[in-house]
Amino acid sequence: MIDRETVDYVARLARLALSDEERDRYTKQLADLLAHFAMLQTLDTEAVEPTADVVTLANVVRDDVPGPCLPRDAVLAAAPEAEDGYFKVPPVIETESAP
Amino acid sequence: MGAALDRIARVDPALRAFLQVTGERAREEALRWDDRYARDAGRLPPLAGLPVALKDNLCTRGIPTTAGSRILDGWVPPYDATVVDRLRDAGAIILGKTNLDEFAMGSSTENSAFGPTRNPWDRSRVPGGSSGGSAAAVAAGFVPFALGSDTGGSIRQPAGFCGVVGLKPTYGRVSRYGLIAFASSLDQIGPITRTVADAALLLGILAGRDPRDSTTADLPVPDFLAELEGGVQGVRIGLPREAFGDGLQTEVRGAVMGAAETLRGLGATVVEIELPTIAYALPTYYLIATSEASTNLARYDGVQYGLRVPSADLHAMYTETRRAGFGAEVKRRIMLGTYALSAGYYEGFFLKAQRVRTLIRRDFETAFASVDLVLMPTSPTVPFSLGEKTEDPLQMYLADVYTIPVNLAGLPAVSVPCGFAGGLPIGVQLIGRAFDEGMVLRAAHTYERATDWHTRRPRDMG
């Protein structure tokens, strides 16, 4: 079910860099957890709808009218790096093909 | 206020309930309230001048908020959570931000990136989690009220472990705007207090529809304080057979059954019921919550807030920031959730869990056709020792077996103290129908008035 290659794949999807030790540890722990969770398969849910939400609200909408926003300066002040009203980040370089 | 701050300064270093104490600001605000009290004592808002502690996953403008994680270390929110607005409008003074398991993921507060909080009743033991700091702060007498959040038991379980009251409202009763999200279909904010009446007071202030959180219910907020005094004559209480089986510590069973007997003596009808699917609640929760968390935590990537690990390119920035910023439990849950949602596994894991969630909700609906409240233990054991359950994730997850089903069903529930074993607190849980916090609080209040568990205090350490 879950092996080291799968853990590598999942880590890449989740944008997590793992050390070798972490990869081994998480592979074992995730495998143990998923083995325990397999008990769900013994339940017959053939005719059961998934729970989309618990409060059964429907179409909570509002008029398409602009309202108050967070002030941009306040938001950017808390950012690791900002410039000219933008969040600033390092360049996007294709180091590998996207998953 | 000065007394509270002095007490915190003396006693909290041994407990670490607070990540941050906003002493200066609190003293200033207290002086302003003293002034208003002197001028116009009759017309003060309900919490005027009272100190409150907030779990550090609630955004507070101008006050650093970490969610117990290195990835937000140093981040200062530019806005207040709705619940914070409502507390301020009611006159409360924010005394500080309390410790929690990182991103609210945990049952002991040992997953905090800033060190664990200790249980005021026994410092070698955990206060529970993830709202361990808030529960410890109330139990240690630092503040009369604190806010926590509850996704799988994170208000109720620490309240039980610390001998205080913890209420998780119905999903949709209290706005989540400004709560750092863990699992959006499960999270709720609620009060941790010394008495049920205080919890009722706070719920009345926090509850109500919020246009900024579209999952809040458009329902009127009852006067919860007025509803407290009804007594329990004729109230039907169900004890689920499945909740009193193996794995429940003997002393806990005794105390919880004792609470049921007390309620029977006060006029309630106590019967056995069945919730057959709750045996499947743990895997259901850990697939749904982790899936939702993997999405909610995708935003922590070094771009907008908190930690950024300087890197040559964007992709490396994401992966290195998240590697450095997240702790082991958070990484584990993100990976579990990512896997459960991934192509080829979505049907078998996430969707399957959502179907089982429907079965669990139906079990409760069936129960509530014949009872008004469900009574269960809050935890299977008394507070465990620091380090006792950190080796095996599953062992830690099992601490929440009795609280998790309630979040899956979206129902309101309270934990109140019902006894002690070896000086360690035991909590009993009362669960009600959706939006029937009135009944939950009424029964809890009636029980509290007939007992004295809530008057006990930990041996003072300072």
C-alpha cells in the first residue's frame, strides 16, 4: 500500500522536503496508520451519501458588491519580503517537471 | 489585573500555559475600565474589564500569532478574529495567547514548537490538547475565561484533564473567521471556564451569524444564561453501550457512571442506547481531518507570512520553508491527507470516510429520537505523563475516541469535572442535538450545582 516511492511522491505533491531518516520513519508510521484505517472497508456504504457539510446550508450568497478589504500595507508589512505593493519571491526555475 | 499578571509571572514559568502575555496593554485597558466603572457602573458591557486568554490559533491584530508553529513565528496578523471582536465589544481584556499543539494537531500540547504546557494538577503530566494552554490557564487561576478550538476534542479533552468546563458549540454556531484553519468541516471555537454559567455567558457573546464566515448558521442566539435553571426533571439521557467497553480506565468509568447516577437522582431518566458506528469514528476522522488539513496548510509556503527559508528558486523555497517550519505531527498529517485525496485513492479513503461520517450522524439522529442528551466519558484515561504517548501516533490518537464522533456529527458538547483519581481530574461529556446548547448547558449546570468538583483547586505552586 504505502512504500518509500509513494512517500516520495506524496511529499512532492505536498511540497515537503524530507530527509532519508524522515522518509523511512514516515513510511513506517503511515503504513501502520493506514493498516489500522483499513477497518473502514468492512462497512457497507453502497447506498450512503458522503457528508458534504454538517449544517445543511444551501447557496449562502451575497450581492456582488465590494466590501471592506484588509489594508494592503498592513498585509505586506507582515510578509517575509515585499516590494512595490507585491509579495516578492525568488525566480521560478524549472528544476524538475511538475508532478 | 495586576494580581493576575503577578500570579502568571510567578506560576506560569513552571506550566508554560502562555506563549505570550500582553501585560502592558492589559494594564492600560484595565485602568480605562476602572475609570468607566467609577463613572457609570450600571451601564457596562457583560465582560467589562475581565481578563481572557486566547488560544494562539486565533488571529489578534498587532499581537503575534504562531499557531504553535515555527512557520508562523514572528507573524503579526493584520486583523482580529470575529470572536476577538465580540469579546472586545463585550469589554473583555486580552491577557495573552496560550500554548497549543502545532496547528491544533494533537491531544497533549506536546506538539507545540515552543515546548509543552504542564498540567496544573501534576506538572509531570499533560494538560491535554490541543487547547492545553487555555485549559491550564483557567485551571491555574490565571484567567476566569479562555477560548480554545475543537476539531476532534481539543476543547473538551484538555478541559477534562484540567478539571474545568469546556464547551464545543454546534458546528456553525460560532464564526471561524480569524481561526487559523485546521479542518474546515470540523473546527469550532468555544469557551473554557471554571463554571457552566460562565461558559453560557461566553457562548452568548460569541455566537451568531457572521457574514465573514458563510458556514455560520442564520439562527437566533438564545439567552443561554436564562435557560440554565430548568433542572433535569424528565430529561432523557442516553449512555452508549459502545462508550463503556474496553479501553476505559476503571476509575474513569466509576466517576462517569457516578455522574449519570447523580443526574438520575436529580430527576433525569437514564437509559442505555447504541451508537454502533462510533467504533469507526477514529479512522473516519483521521482521513477527513488530515485531508482537509493538507489543503488548509498548503498556504504556508514562505510567500505571504511567517517563515521563509531563503532559496535560489521558488520550488526550493516552498519545500525548504515547509521542511524547516512544520513539526513531525503536522508533516505526518499533511502526507496522510495528501495521500487520501490523491488520484486512485480518493474514492477508497476520503470519500469512503465521508460516507461513514453520514452513518455516524445517522446514529446520533436515531439516538436523539429517544433521548435528549448523550452522556459519555470525555477521555478513556486520566491525564497521562509527558512523553508517554509520543512514540506511537496511533496511541495518541486513541485519546480522542470519545470526543471525535461529536465533531463528525457537528453536535454541541460540554465536558465538566466529575471526579478525581489519584488527584487527577476526570471529565464527563454531555452531547446534545444540533443547536440545542441550551439543554446541554442546563443539564451540565444542574449537575454542577449538585456537586463540588468545580470548587477544587490544584495545590498552589507559587
